[in-house]
Amino acid sequence: MVENAFSFNGVSSADFHMLVSGYGTYDAPQRDITMLTVAGRSGDLTLDNGRFENVDVTYKAAFYSGLNENYKAFNAYMANQKGYKRLEDTFHNDEYRLGVYKGGLNPKLKGYDMASVEIKFNCKPQRYLKAGDETLTFTQTGTLYNPTAFEARPLIRLYGSGTLTVNGVELTVTDIEAGDYIDIDSEMMDAFKGTTNLNAKISGEFPVLKSGENTITYSGDFEIKPRWYVL
């Protein structure tokens, strides 16, 4: 019976006997701009802060059977989800978001065993492409084509020490033994192995993958999860 659904942190709305509309899932984020006024000058000046703001995503849904049991189970599950989690739906099969559940369910009864609800999330502005979660392995040199119009901030694993060059921009890694590795997260601007912080072992700029073709070199093996996204 259920044709469309969303999943949050790996659990599907279909598990709770819900019908879901995707009408409220297409909103795009707005650019973060500060408007400045200057005395004696008509009109405002704009300061672009170089980022996009979070966006609210709302699913209109209905419990179509087992209302009492399924509503309680759904509310209990969602209320225990803290922080950003992976949000997917059947309306955007090739994408996912990172969202925070806002809560505040207010069911409206539609008969003895049915009720409609609005399920609200606050999401990071990116709609990540699932294809960008694939980890790609290279030896010394590689090229990557970014299929989107936006710069991606990848997760890169480097083996050993050396200098990573992405489109002419360098990041140097020191004191990593041959065969060992360090993870470089350009989105978090962090370097680590597991739970160990390794920021002291890097210098230079965190790499970004521009729209179109990217050239990448390193002295050893490296792996890249590119994290392509659209808005």
C-alpha cells in the first residue's frame, strides 16, 4: 500500500504504517547575506557571508492503520533521535540530507484509526548525492569530475607522509609512517585517525573539489569520498 516513504537514521516511515507526501521537501536554502545601511546613502549594501543557511523540510503524512500503536512507536523513536541524522526519501532517490528532528507532533484525527501529521526537520543546506559517498582509490595521481555546480569538501585518506596537491593547492602531511594513514576532512576542517586528533601533522589548505575536472596528486596511495551535493 505504501508507495512513498522517508527514512531517518535508517528507520523507514513505512514501518509505522504511514502515507507520506513529498510536497514540502523541495525548498531550497537561502544564501546568508548581511544587509548594511550607510547614512546618507540610499539603498542597502550587501555582505555575502559565503555560506547557505539551514532549510526546514516538512513531510505531510498520515497513519493509515493501527493508529494508537504506530503513533506511539513513531513518536518514541523520533523523540530519541538527537543531532543531525541521515534523512532520505523516495521523492529524491539519488540524494539524502542531514537533518535534525524538530518534534512537536500535532496529530489530527481522520476517523477511528487514522490521523494526519506534519513531520518537521531542520536540515543542512546540502542535498548530498549518494554517488558522492563512494570511496575512490588512487595511486599518486588521479582526476575527479565534479558533476555539480558547487564546490565539494571531501573526506580524504592519505597513506604515509607527503604533499597532497589538488588543483595546484597544497596540503603537507608529516610524521605518518609508511603503511599508516591520516584522514583529512575538508568539511569539518579536521585531521584525525579514528578518535585521535592529528591536526598537528598537517599544514596548508584543506582541499576542495571545484565544479568540473579536478587534478589530484600525492606521493603515495590515497582514497577520496568526494561528497558531491546540490541545493
